[in-house]
Amino acid sequence: MPAGVAIDTGVAKSIASTLMAKWQAEHPDVDWEADERASRTFVPAHDNSDLIGEATQAEGHTYRNVTELDTLLWKRETEKAVVAGSRVFHSGDELGSTIAVSCDMCHPNAANTHPETYPKYQTQLGRVALLRDMINWCLVHPVRAEALSADDPKMRALEAYIISQRAGKTLAYGKH
Amino acid sequence: MTNDDDQTNGPRRGRGPRSVETVYMEERAAVMQALPRLSRRGFMKVSLGAMGAAAAAGVTINPHSFQPIRFVPGARAAEPGAAAGDVGGGGFRIAYISDSHLYKKELNDRFVRSLLRAVDDVNAMDPQPDFVLYGGDLAQLGQPEELDLGAEILKSVKAPLHVMVGEHDWYFDMGERWRRHFGDDNYSFDHKGVHFVVINSVVEKDFWTARGMSPMERMKTVAGLDNGKQSSFTVGDANRAWLAGDLAKVDKGTPLVVFSHSPLYKLYKNWNFWTDDADEVQALLRPFKTVTVIHGHTHQVLTNRIGNISFHGMLSTAWPWPYAPEGLPEMTIQMNRPDPFNPEDGCGDGSVIVHPDGLVDKVYGLWNRNPMTVSAKYMTSGGEADRPKVPNAKSY
């Protein structure tokens, strides 16, 4: 279609629809977040609505001038990180398992992952471990995948999901 | 897909992590080969005494790491409450294997080896159990090759075998392949004065058609314990009608043992540790004087008593589940928290001792640990007498 040529609205719409369909075909996973949310149970992120408008001392400051939009953004972005973690947690493919094993097979709803107990002396390792050390231990052994680096987006997502599922538990580092 | 399959052929070649099992099998092979060559002095150096004691007790031990002590099949007969065969007073013993979750062996050899270990266990029982129950979830994703593999392995069970269906066997082709191997999903039989019933309790109402799911998507949804898209387990109208008809022919004084995949009560809905029409099913069982329900699905030591009905879980050969975060029956004494560094810990098989009065002792044959027995006495005393030892590491 040469530039500057006027086209009929109907033709334009049909071109747009074709392009959209093509894009959707190339991105079948586009609704992953909605799918994941529909499949799993999540703990909502903390509700910060009590902070809205609490600006008496904050006049003239950017920090602490909290609007509803802020709290919605915080919640949405935080929960998105958690939902992304759920997706990795529940997928042997995402984890890179060579034997089709995923975290949820032993830890439904991240049960028995107890992130609230780390750091702790891991007797079987003979040293202090963080949650991510244990995630990597599981990846290499029961899952038979490659370990993730500490700043790998998948590691960060897994940590986000696991911690979110244990919301409300008392932090008790070192607990066995 | 790469496959970690060189456990018996020396160190694994190529990239990728060596699994705990691989290391364990290599070290075990090395120890076994080295043993005959050791002088007494060398032996003591390796064993530090512990190995000698373990050998005397009929176990092999890996001295190089904290890898598992493995009971030699049959040695368990010396354990309290686990004596095979002779149960005294005219009772009898049956064995169980459950929840093996097999993938095809080229994809995942671990679950295959675990089922083989369980088959070795029951074949080593001396005397042999009167029959063996397979408790469901033979396959992981209900694939024909998974069910074929499971059926092939179970052919090597020496005692008569009865097989129950689980949701992982069912929701790829709605039981077609499973039925081809094992027949009806509901059946009953009488053995030494006890009426045994095997029932399909994993019927879910249709959640897949409206969502346009493929058979594999349906299967994978059901296979996820914490997947909320699926429905709750039920025995369902048709199977309940069958059960009512079957039980109508049985005298109410006859001891009754029911095998179901899901627990026939309501424990924790989110994980389908749950049967939605449990009240209706229990109503059918309640008129009988002595009733025991043995169920799979929960992969743990799990005990409940509702009225005159005793409920016992079965162990999985593949992996242990955590205890549900709420709703745990008061009668349940948890098994110690499984050690993730110890392959197959918290897994196992087991047996059921049926006494002449129809009451049962349930034996959990936990691999790498002492067995745990939940006795008839414990059940009928409401947990007052004969309590199993409490764990020193409960679930978090």
C-alpha cells in the first residue's frame, strides 16, 4: 500500500484484523497471566489503601503523596511478579527439567517450602542456606535441571511466588 | 530430552547435573565392588563400626555420604508390626503399592525404579500376602505408554493383584486404556469372610468442554494438585448406585473393606483431599458393623475415624505430599517430615493386616525408615491406646 493513499475504512479494518490475528498466532501465550490466575490460588498483595491521602506532612514532597492509582500500581505489579513465579513453579518446561518434574509436584501451594525459616543452617549441606540455595538444590536434584543464577528472572519469580504463598507466617529465621 | 540414565554404567557423560540418585547408585556400586577386597583393617577404616552394625541388621549403608540406608527386601519382616504372613488367630495380610505416577521410562527413570523397588518389596514378603492392591495413579498423564509400562511392571507381582484407578490414569482418554488393561473401575470380591470393594471415586464434573480443552489440557489440569480449574472428586451417582446395589447383597455383619483413590471424607478441598459426595457414600457404609476405607491420592500417613468407619491413607512410591494446611483429622499422627536430600524418603509401600473380626492394622512401609503401624486397637480406642510414636519434625 503506497504512502498517502486514502483507503476505505472497511479495508483498513480488515488489514488491522489480519495483522492482529497474525500477531496473536505468533504469541499464543499472550494471556498467560490471566490463565495462570484462573488456574491457581493466590494470596492478594497487602492492601495499602489506608495510605491514600495521608499527605499532611508530605505536602511538597513526592514520597508519601499516595493516590489510589499508586496503590493499584503497587498491587498490580507485585502480584504480576508473583503470578509469573507461579507459572515457573508449575512448569517442568519453564524450570528446564529433563524429567518433567515441577516444584508443585511436591509443594502444592508452595507447602513445605517454608521461606520464613531462611537463612538457616542446612544440616545436609553443612552450611547456612538461603531460600534460593534450596531452590537451586531442588532444581539440580529432584527436578534435574540446571541451577539458576541468583539474579535470574526465573529465580526472582520463584522467590516471589513462594514467599507470597506463605504470607502471614511468622518470620523465624534459623527454624528447623 | 536428555535422560539421566547411566546409574549403573559409571559416571554420567555429557552436560547437566548429576542427580542424587545417580550419585547414590554410583557410590553404592563402588562400595559393593570394594567390599570383598577389603582387609579387616580396611573394612574398619571404611565402616567406623556403623557399617558392621548395619550389615548385621540386614541393611546396606553408604559410608561416603548421608545417602540412604536401604532396607534389604524381607529384612523388614523382623520389624515390629511388619511381620509378613503369620498374623495369628486366622487373620491374613494384604500388601499395597500406590501412586507411582509413571512417565515413559525414556523421560523419567526415577519413578520407574521406585515402582520396581515396591514390587521387589512385596515379592520378598515371606509368606506372601494373600493379594496385592494397587491404589491408583499408576500413570502421571494417563498416556497409553505410561499405562502400558505400569501394567508390564505389575505383571511381575507374584501374589494376585487388584488394581484401582486414580485421576492420573483416567483424564487423558477417560479411562479407556486403563480399562483395557485392568477391566472395570468398580468391582468387589469376597476373601476369607471379608467383603472387599474397589470403587472409582475420582469422578469430576465436566470442566473441560466449556473451556474447549484438549484431552491433554484436561489431563494436565487434573494432574495439578493445586490447579483450581478442575472440579472436586466424587464417587458420582452412577458409581454410588453400583455400590448400593453391591452392598445390598452383603450381610451387615460381614466385615467390609473399601478401596478408593480419594479419601472418602472431606479433608482439604483445594488439593482434592476430598470426596464431594462423601456423606452419601458414608451413609451406604454406616449400616455395616466393621468398615475400613483404604485410600490413595494423599501420599502420606493419614488416619481418620468417623463413626464406625476407619480411614487409612497409602504411601506413594513417587513422592510424599505435604500435610494439608487445615482440616487434618485428629486421629492422624503425622509421619516425620521427609528429608529432601534422601531420595525416596517419605515414600514406600505397605500392608494391611486383617484380623478375624475384620478390624485392620495398617502398616506404612516407609522406605529408609522404620515402618509405622496404625493398629486396630488405636482406631477403636479413639486414639487412647497403642498410639504410634509422634514425629519430632512435623510439617511446617
